[in-house]
Amino acid sequence: MPLELLKEKCSNAIDVVEIGATASEGGSRDRVVKVGGQTGLPFLFEEMDAPNKPQVAIEIFDTEPADWPDTLKEPYGEALKNPVDWAIKCEKEFKADLLALRLSAIHPDSGNKSADEAVKLIRDVLSAVKIPLIIIGCNDEAKDNLVLPKIAEAAKGERCLIGDALQKNYKTLTAACLAYGHNIIAESPIDINIAKQLNILISEMGFAVNRIVINPTVGALGYGLEYAYSIMERARLAALGGDRILSQAFICFVGQEAWRAKEAKTTAKECPEWGNELERGILWETVTASAFLQAGADILIMRHPKAIELIKKNIEELMKR
Amino acid sequence: MPKFKIAFYPDNKTIELEKGKTLLAAAISLGLNINSSCAGDGVCGRCKVLIKKGQVNSLPTGRITAEERKLGLCLACLTMPLSDVEVEIPQDSRVDLSKISEEEAYLSRLKGIYTKPETIEKSTPVINEDIFIHSPLATKLYLKMPKPTPEDKISDLERLYREIRKIKSIQIIQTGLANIRNLGNLLRSSEFKITVTLGNRNDTTEIVLIEPSNTSRKNFGIAFDIGTTTISGQLVDLNTKEILGTKATFNQQATFGSDIITRIIYAQKEEGLERLHHAVIDGMNNIIQELIQENKIDLNNVTCCVCAGNTTMIHLLLRVDPTYIRREPYVPTANFVPVIRSQEAGIKLNTRGLLACVPGISSYVGGDVTAGVLACGLDTEEELCLLIDIGTNGEIVLGSREWMISAAASAGPAFEGSGVSCGMRAAKGAIQRVRIDKSNYSVNYTTIASAEPQGICGSGYIDLIAQMLRAGIIDKNGKINDLKSERIRTGENGKEFILIDNVYISEADIDNLKRAKGAIYSAAAILVKHMGFSFQDVKKVFIAGGFGSYLDIENAITIGILPDIARQRFKFVGNSSLIGAREIILSSNAIHKAEDIARKITYFELSTDSGYMDEYVASLFFPHTDLKQFPNIKF
């Protein structure tokens, strides 16, 4: 008798979120990136369908990052000094599908750039590249509340993904994203309940739930990856079990976490027994990313072009039916 | 060791203090009332005092702002004198330990905790005195004994036993040496007409007291509920079962910490246990004094008292070290305390009077809960019931006549009016009911005794938060929305919503109340889930605590403190702990029943349950993160 596999069918699907708008939709992007839509747990194609594959966004900054190791700086070279050049390099050379621009220089303690400067930068980047844009604030509540609404207005029609909304600070950003037609990132501190609470709060302002992307907060390999993984898995199981308020795509800031690990940064000179730092750093980021793909990540924010290349290959293989 | 003179104003009291000791220690030694929720750890920031004169060394703290420092304010617990010092204790740094007046006590608002319990809305089975046979803890018998004759010359003591046994069939009778020593003279001087007081002591009967002449009509007892925040006492005529009066006061232990854990830690400090013990017995002795004076009763005719309290309170009452209650595996020194002489614990009744403690269940579910179960009759119910005590420790009991399981939620004193900016106990002038007009945010409120508003009590806070949610003033996370209204302002602890002049609620207050309600709801939810039920299976919910019947059920469900089930399933039992203690003082049957209940209830440890933290965080939302659990709440 042939063995028949037991198949699990889920009652609910993950919301599809569309990032970027083409000219016909009122924007100026050359493509619309769609994520979400899965009807089961990641890559179990026997049981589910996944109309959209996970996407990788390259993370760039509005100022040259101070704490990056040389191995990470090297592929971008001089472009690191100019965000627009950096954006172009990502699109042309590294074939990025998405760009995540972090406005770290608007922070009062590191640059304190004005809203006008930030708006100008966004306009420049939008005209320099054609791929959809993710825009992240500086983590200073007051400054983000001042700058992000202006950014949202300047990028009106482009259907960006803007973040991060927090439980204690979500109203201003939600209102701005609602007014100018953007998607929003809702960040929660590795806590499924707070993730859900924030989604309720945002949706109660009249914001469509399917335009929320959950940032569940992750940790790098060796730095709490398992915990973050289990929270994402639980949220996904709840979503597939019918919880509409948790049925959103996940965005994972993998690059930021992986490159903070000493295992990724320490040079071979400092620690000879750890071996070549370039290979080590790239793999640290890749392995972290691949774990979160299995947990259900829809958008990976990454840094090293080589790691991105490896993970894209991994995605292609995982998506084979 | 150099000593400095410390003078406290406006109390005008002075003490010599060794260098290196804190001003808080000095104030406590003088018995001054000073707020110290964290018991002197420098955490709560409530013991602010003003240095008027002299040099001090004050350890740095984030609880004093730069402005306050300039004014000369510092935390008494972190400040040591370097010279003679004059200190002023501001009113804000005092604990409100005022007594609850007779007038307040009989207001309908205080149904339950302060009113005659029989006026409480009866639940079924009714709290019925007739359930238990009338056989009080201490019984008086008037005996006209036959005098000894040549034909009848058994000893005085045997003669006494013989006369007692003619009335009551008691096999074993015990008598203390003190009574035997006096017996010969007393019998003869009183012409063999005496009143004997028999006490039920742990299944044996003791001759507690022998008095000349007939005092049998004057036999009184006092039932106590010793809460972490409030102590209540009720005077009962043990012959007629009549309730003669009820008094309540704040537990003065609050000076040493607002929750039991802080107090247990305080008990380990030098003289800590002693002070905590005195704080509770002082409160109880004051209540006794007031009750007997008002009723013109001689203290000698108060022959017994019964105390229901959480395990820590009972330990402190008896001056038993509570240390091991908070150390793993959380074992109390005693759950079943034998009946003792009240004098041994420092409770002033008749010098030979008895003190019984209602048996407890575990370190964190005490005799007050046993008494509560006894009072509401949960242990006799056919169907699944839930008892929720909305107090500082938030005890929950789930079960029926078949089985019972309990947990303690550690809700904190927010609903008792402590730890919130304008909180107060349910007393005259407390805002108890709030309605907010959605269109212009105008506030309509009623206060207890229709007095000038002084603050907000528990039921007022539940109403207020529910109304703010419905009016869209706060979001489901409890944060005040950016609205154009002069009622909203920004204060020290974030935004505030003003009800009237100086009465407001801040975002920090809402957070505090949210945690309290989350603790209670999640504890109940975990118990129900653990036993494989849902709230829909619970047929009756007994609500105990100071709210009495004034709690607005709809609003309590709106904020998510109570489950969203059919409203008629909720029953108010008021201060069920006090009612249970009274049952026990009036009937030895009730004592045995209480012992059975305490043995029958299983204690469930929430802190080691893997799901509790998750459930708790899910409850930190209005009404709840899982909106499906509150299908009827929409705003």
C-alpha cells in the first residue's frame, strides 16, 4: 500500500503587501515588489502555496557607517560616502530588488540633519534609482515624528514601506503613511502579544491591516536567533490558524544583527583560530538569514553583497516545487 | 560613634541618630507616618523630605529632580545626617492611614467591606447563618453549682466538670493552672454561682475563664479580615449572632512596603519583624477599642477573635518570621495555626481570650481565601464557579464541590487606591462613578456621600478607563490620544486627563491599573485553561473585595478585568473574608468546614507556569490582545 502523507490545510493566508508603485499607479518605480500570500508554513509546497518569494533589500545609510568592519565596507568602496551613489551601486551592480534607506544622520546625537535635508535625500534617491524603497527612521522618537511625516509626504504615491512604528510611538507615523499611501513597519520586541497589540492599534486608526509589515525583532546566530525564530513561528502558526490581526508579512533586519556579532567583525589578525574574516562575516549573515527564511521571513534586510547573493540562491532553491 | 539630633516637623519630634543611619530609620523609630512603598530601598521615591537646616549626605537617585534637589528635597531612605538636622515631612510623603468613619462605613457604597454583611446582595447559596450550628469559639455558661456536702464531696474542679457535663456532653475538658489556683476561693466567694467560658481549642474544650455571678449574656467576639492594604474588624454578639459594628482601617504596615514581598524583605531587617507585627496589632487593637467603646462593652466580655488574612499577614500577626514564604520552594511556617491565647499575639481582649486563624492554603493563598470560599459556598456548588478577590494579592479560586484550585495574581494595590496619582480608598469624597460625553469629553461623576471630590477609588478607576476607551480618549494600549481638549495636559509622567481641578489620571496610572487588571484576568484565564475549560463553562463568578456591589460589571468587562460572559453570572460577595471569619467565630462546624476547604484546595503556582507570562502580556491591553475573548466589547 502506498504511503499517503498527511496534509495540513490552513484556514487563513498571509496578507500580500505591495511595495513600490509604477507610473500607471501614480509612482515612478519600475516594478512593484510583492511579498506574502502564503497559505501554509514556509516552503512546504505539498501543503501550501506561496505566490510570492521572499525578498532581499540592501540596507544603505544617509551617512557613511562608522561601525562597519572593512570586510563590509570593501564591496561598496567610495559609494559609502554618498547615499545616492550607494543606492545606484546597489541597483546597477548588485541587482537589488529593494532598497532599505536608514536615516541615521537625522538623530540628534549623530548628525542631527534637518527634515529638509532628509526630504532632499529621499527625492534624490527616488530619482536616481527605480527600485522600490524602504525608509527607516533614526530611533529617536521625537526626531522621527518630525522627519518621517515630511518624508512620507515627499514620497507620496511611491508606496514605500516606512518604519518603524512602536507600541509607544505609532500614531504620527501611522497617520503619515495613511495620508500619503505608504506601507508601515510595526516593530515589537520579540513578543507575539505586543506585535498583535500594535497591529490592532495601527488598524484602529483606519490603516488597512494588509499594509502592515511586522518587524518581530531578530537576533543573529549565537545571539538569540532561536528565541526570535520561535516567536516568528508562533505568530505564523496563529496567523495560519485564522488570526487575521497577525497575518502580515515579516521583515527581518538580518544585516544589522549579524554584523554586530563579534564573530562577524573580528579580524583574523585579532583571532587567528577563527580563520578568514571575510568568509566568516559573510557566512554569519547568510546563515542568520537562512534560518529566518525557515521561520517565515518575507523581507530580509541585508548588508554584504556576497551574503545577499548566497541567500538569493538559497531562496531560488527553496522555492523550487 | 557620633550622634546627631534629628528634629522632624511639623510633628515636632526629636531623636538622636547615629552617623550612617538614615533619616527614614529615624522617622520610623519615632513612629512617624512616612510613605515608603519599597521599604527604604531607594526605589519608590515616596519618602521625600525637606532638609530645613543642617548638613546631610544624600546618595544619588533618579527619584529626585534637579529642581527638587535645589529646594532641599531628598529621599529619607538615602539620606544620612552629617550634623544636627531639621527635617520637614511634606503631606505628600505621608501614608493615608486615617480611619474609616462610622458614617462612611454605613454608606451603601461600602456594601461588603464596611457594611453589615447581611445587607449584601445575596447570592445562591445565600450566605446563611443557619448553615452552621450555632456553637461559637467561646461559649459562656452560667452555673448555679450545688455546694459540697458530706455526701457530695468531690473536688471543686470535678464538681465544675460534672455541672458542665450536665448541660453539654463534653468528654475531655482542660483547664489551665491559673484557673485551678483561683477556683477554691472563687467558688466560695461567689456562693458557687459562676459563669464559665468554654473555648473550642483544636477539638478539645478548655475552661478559658471562670467569673463570679452571671455574665453569660455578655459574650462577644471579633472577626477580623487582615488585608495587605485594609484591616476590617466586626464585633459579634456570640449569644445572639447579632453584628454590633464594623470598623476598617488602613494596614499601617504600608509604611514598610505596599506589597507583601517588600514587607517580607523588611521583616528581615533589624527590628523589621517587630515593627511589622506592631503595625498590624496596633491597627487591630484600635479597632477593638473603638468597637467596644461605641457599644459600651467591657473588654473582659470579649472572649475570642478569629483572623482571616493572607499567609504573610498571619505570620506577621503572630510575629512568625515570614522569610521562607518568598524563598523557593515557598513554604510557610504554618498554614494551620492552632487556637492560641490572643494575648500571646498581643491582641487585647479578655486576658485569657482566644485567637483563631482561618487555615491557609499555601504561602500565597491564605486563610482569607479559605474564609471567602466558606462565605460564598463555592465548595458546595454543583457547577463550575470562580471566586475572584480584586485586592492587592488578587486571589482566584476555580472549582465546585468536586475540586478546587487556586492561584494568587499579585495585582498590586492600584484598585485599592494606592500607587496611582489621585487614588484613594473608597471613602467620603472618592469619585466612584464616571460618565464621559463622547462629543465634548465632559465628565459626569458621583462621589461617595456626594461630598467634594478628593480622589478616585477602585470602582471609579474602572469606570473612568472604560469611559475613556469608549469616548476615544485613550487607545487600547492605554495611551491618551492627541485630542484638542483642555482636559488633556502633559505632566511629569506623560499625558494626563483632568476630571476636575486636582483630580486627574495619568498615562502612568493607566499603566499601573492595566497591570493590575492584567494580573487578575490572566491568573483566572490560566486556571480555567489549565483545568481544560473556557470562561463560558463558568456558571458563577463570585466577586470579592472592597468594591462591594458598586462595581459596574459592564465597565469591568470593557477594561478586561472580568471575562466577557453572561452578566447575570456575576455575584457580589463583598468582603467574603470577613464574612467567613464571622461564620467561624460563631460555629465550630464552620471551623471544621474551613479546614476541609483549606485541605481540598490545590494551589497552582503561576510563576512556574510556562504560559503565564504570555497570558499576562496578552492581558496588558484593553480589553485584551485576543479580541475574540471579548466578543461583546466594541467601542
